[in-house]
Amino acid sequence: MNGTTPLLTLRFQELVTQVCSAPEADWVVNLSLPIAPATLARDVLRHTPPSPLEIEQAIERVEDAVMPARAHLPQAFALQVDDAPLREMAGGGPGSARPTDAPAWLSVQDVENLFGRLVALSEGRPATQDALPSDGAHAARLVIVREILHHWGLGGCYGFQHGGAC
């Protein structure tokens, strides 16, 4: 990434997912997507692991939220996701060899691999064969990031855990 490509941050909040640019950025972005892990888990992803139908319903809801937002974003940008649970799912959390404060690149394929594991759990793979967190809130995070990467045309995102607000 070069110095001219805007860097946007995605943060999950209780009722929305916030996408914003740094305060000193040339391109100002401050979007609230009407979807969040907690509400998606409560309303759709009710089982652990979620059923295949619940995953499909979650994808539809997320697509409805993220597709219109693309028109409000720069043509090219890099995305960083500020979320400790997602980082843990991707292998950068406690017990990982990677420091938790160092950004971790998650390619589309990395996210698809995690999603494939979630789908396998939803289709009956025993949880003893895969330690991937598969409760509704974790599944929602994964679905949201997966759909954002696909519908916003991104090759991946940086995952980190900071905990700040947009």
C-alpha cells in the first residue's frame, strides 16, 4: 500500500458497523452500516454453530447493508478491521506467535478458509475437530467481513485489535 491509498477502519459496534477514515485523511469517510455482530447473532444466527439456513439469511442481510455503501467510498482503499474476536479467529489472538498489536493481513482466501470451516461446522463437522469459535457473534463477524471484501472488491484486510472508536 502506498501513501496515497486511503486507509479505512472498520469497527463493530453494538447496533452498527462503523467505517471511517483517519482524522487527518484527505478523503473523509464516516459510514454507519445498519448491521452489527450482536444484532445479526440475536436476530438470525441463533444456534451454535449456526444452521446453513441461518448463514444464508445472514449473508442476505449483510449484502443488503454493504452493497449500497460502496458508492460512498473511495475508488481504491485499504481496509483495516479493529476487532479482537476476528483477529483471534484468524490466528492472531492469545496463544498465537503473532503479537496482538501487530496488524495481520487477511486475504480473501484466508477469510474464505475461515468461512469454509464455519460452514463445515454448520453442516455437522464435530466441534472437537475444529476449535473455530462458531457462536452467533463470531459467525456474524466472519460473514460481515467476508461480504465486505467481496462486494467492495477488496483483496483482503488488515486485522488488528486496538479498541478505539472511529
